Amino acid sequence: MTTIYDSAVRSFEAAAAVLMSLQNQRTNLAAEAGRALDGRPKVLLSEGYNSLARDVGVCIPQDTRAEFARAEGDDGLEFRTSGLEWMTIEGQLPRDLAAATCYLDASVAFPMPAVADVFLREFKRDGSVADSLHQEWTLGMDAASVCCLTLEEAGDDISARRIIIHLRQPPHRFVIRTLALTVI
């Protein structure tokens, strides 16, 4: 006879197995970007695309400045900008990824809620790019949030794929505690 305890233990073990499986599919973009700070107090971002690590980059417009450092108490990454119109945080996806669902989760501290457009950008072998339709993602004041994108299988003409998080008018100062991408 199965007891309530035995059933609860089996449910816990099944949930733990799912979480461990998902952990292998998760890329912590904030932690990857934070590795660029190893041995440095801050990272200056130049206009255009800035590759911070193998799987993450940041892009800012021309004639602007931005930097990031570890937040006070090592509680994430603190960004300081010069009044940007936009800023993108970009996560690299495997090119050969089958059709999947991409979940983004973030915990951020903005002075007021902000909106990001999230979409898939595919880089084609002929040098052109194709963007999927965007999805709005509201990032709150000192809050966690989740966004979900459905990804189609990449065609043979695709050389690279990135998830683009396009922040509209990011504040002059904000903290990203966590930002992760999970593909299942």
C-alpha cells in the first residue's frame, strides 16, 4: 500500500529530476556578462555590439556611452548609461537547435517599470538578418518577470541565432540581478 509520504517523495524526486534537466538547458546571461568583470572594476561599453562572453553581448547606439559593474553587495550587475534611446542584451542560441520554447527570466531593479521587445534574430549565410515578430516584456521595479518565445527550427541558410532583449529608453542607472535564458 502506497502511503502519502511515499507519494510525496516520488513527486519530489520527479520534480527535482525535471529541475535538474532544465538547469542543463539554462544559460545565465547575467553571470556570463559578469565574467567580463573578472579582474576589473567595470566594463565600458562602446557603440555597436559588445561581445561580453561566448553567449552574451550588449549593443548600444552610436554616440552614446554605457558601463556596468558589480552592484553593491555583489547583487547583480549595475548599468550606468548616458541617456540611451535603446539598448539590447543578446543571448546566443545554438544554430542547430530544433523547434523549441525559450523562456527568459529576470529579476531587475529599475526606477520605474520598463518595456522590452523580445525577439529572435537569425543571421543568414548571405549576410542578411531576419527578425521574428517581437513580444513585449514588462520589467518592473525590483521585481521578477518571465517571457516566453516559440522558436521554429533553423533553416539551412542560418549561420547564427540570438535572442534579442531590446530595452526601450533604459534608465540612466539600473541593476540586473538575474537574467537567464532556458530553451526546452
